[in-house]
Amino acid sequence: MNKIISAVKKIESGNPDKDALLYLFSTNEDIDILFSAAYEVKERYVGKKVYLRGLIEFSNICKKNCYYCGIRRDNHKIKRYSMNKEEILESAIFAYKSGFGSIVLQSGERDDRDFINNLVEVIKEIKSITNNELGITLCVGEEKRDDYEKLFEAGAHRYLLRIETSNEDLYKKIHPEDHSFYNRVECIKMLKNIGYQTGTGVMIGLPFQTIDDLVSDIVFFVENDIDMIGMGPYIEHKDTPLFKYNSKFTLKERFELTLKMIAIMRILMKDINIASTTALQAIDPAGREKGILAGANVIMPNITPLKYREDYRLYENKPCINENSEDCKDCVLNRIKMIGESVALNSLGDPIHYYRRNKES
Ligand code: SF4
């Protein structure tokens, strides 16, 4: 027990001490000490509340071909779709009226003019019909700086760009040759520099991935002083090239490692936002709640129209494919209440970290 207490104490100072992290990953004995410490930090710094972001998966068309992703360009088994403007606005209004403080507009990656211009228009319109009150997070991949700027000026103020792994060699193994690790890191820096509340994240339990890689991921988050994190266990998709390689971690282990990553990041970076991702729920029906109890403070209920959900399957067993937005909302509200937390309705839920780092810089 003393060992785990001392490992937790070491990281409480904000220093991602490698030995302490390796120890926390290596044991499950008395691991509740880690989770309790993380939950205390959560209560103190970001409160006993959860922010909601209505997730709108507005298009599954993607120019990229990541080896792990179910909507990669070369997966011809799925039907491609793009929601029209009215459908996106309708979903945004649903979020607004339901008291979700923010939405996430997520899609496959495209950089053609139509895509960017339409997105700019949609963002402007959402801001206008919601009295500028609905927060907008974008998750649409790597773009050019001036496009990031246009989207920011239109009213998007948060951006999620997952690095997936901070190990460049591993990155190369899970992406085709023309997908650049360097560019991805540069995009994250660019987003911060433009003024976005910037989020990133990794997959946990990828084939070829080691515990040392997870330690490096933690160091990456700290060094890049990010505002938001979305991490999930890697879950295979059978129609992807990575499917033939085995992870050395069972699903259960990937789940446990993800909870540990959440707890460690909460202790290390205290006032950032951390999402409890749907992939956790794909492994354990109470996965998202467990994520909150490990220190996460954001949940993203899926509010994509039902007819498109099936075709936005990034991994197998993705939950909430058949529940409509109203059901997803009720389910999330009930589940959060059940663990003694409250939902911060009608609140943007910006990461406190973002304001602190801007004040300090
Ligand atoms: S992970 Fe993102 S960029 Fe890669 S194929 Fe999937 S949607 Fe496209």
C-alpha cells in the first residue's frame, strides 16, 4: 500500500515521474487509492459535475486510410453519407434545447473547399440560432492553418485532434506512409496558437503498443500543456488492416489501463477536461460512469440521427447505435445521477486549464 501511496504522491506535484507511472500501470493491488486520489482532485478542481457535448457525426467520408478505423477510405463495406445543413442544425437545436452546453461536430477528414465552406456556414448558423450560447467543438482532422482560422472565426472554439500515440514508430505502424506524425503534432500546436481550447488523446492497447508508450503519451500531454483529453481503449474493427495483429492486452486490461490513464491525467493536470469515452462503454456497460469516477468530467451523448449511426462505426460493438437522441439523453442523465454526480446543464463547461494557461503565458 505504501508503494502506491508514494507513487500517487510523486505525480501529485504535476511531474510525470516515469518510475511512479510504471508502478501504477504494473499493479491492481490497492488501485482504488489511485482512483480515490483522482476523484478528490476532480471534486476540488472541476467539481462533482459532468458536462455534456452532443456528438454529431455529420459525415463519414474520409480521405485518409488509418489502419485501425472502420470508416477509412478503403473500407467499401459502409455506405458513405454527409448530413445536410438542415439535419445538422436540427441536431444542434436538439442539443441546445436539451440543455447540453456544447456540441461536437465530428467527421472523417476532408480539406476540399466545399467541405470547409459548408462547415463555416453551419458553424455561423448554429451560433446565430442559439444566441451564441452553444459551444462548438470540432473534430475534423488535420487542416491548413488558414482553414483552422476560418473555422475559429466562424465560432468554433474547441478542437479535438487525437495523436492516437505519441510514439512516432508506432504511429507509422498504424498509419499508411503518407500520414504524417510530424504534421499531426504541428496541427496541435497550430490549434493552440490560434486560440482554440485544444484537445488530444490516444488509443490504449493498440497492437505493438507497450506500457512505456503509455508513459510517453502522458508526458506528451503534459509537455504540450493540452486543455482536453479524449482517450479510449483500442477496439478492433474486422474490416481494417490492423485487425490481423493482436494487442498484447485483453479488452479487460485495455479498459483498466484506460481508467488508470484517466486517473493519472486528472492528478497530473488537475483542471483540464477529460472525456469518458463511448469506447469504455463498448467494453463495460457502466464504462462511462467508471470513467467519471476515475476523474473524467465530460460525456458526449450521441445525437447523430439514427439512420446514420450504423455507418459511423469506428470500431466493433459501438454502443448507442439503435437509441435515438432523446433516449441517449435520458440514459446519460440517469446514469450520471446514479453515481452521485450532477449534469451541468446549459453550461459551456470550458476547461479551466485553458484560461489559466492563457493568463500565465
Ligand atoms: S481515424 Fe479519422 S482520419 Fe483516420 S480514417 Fe478514421 S476518420 Fe479518417
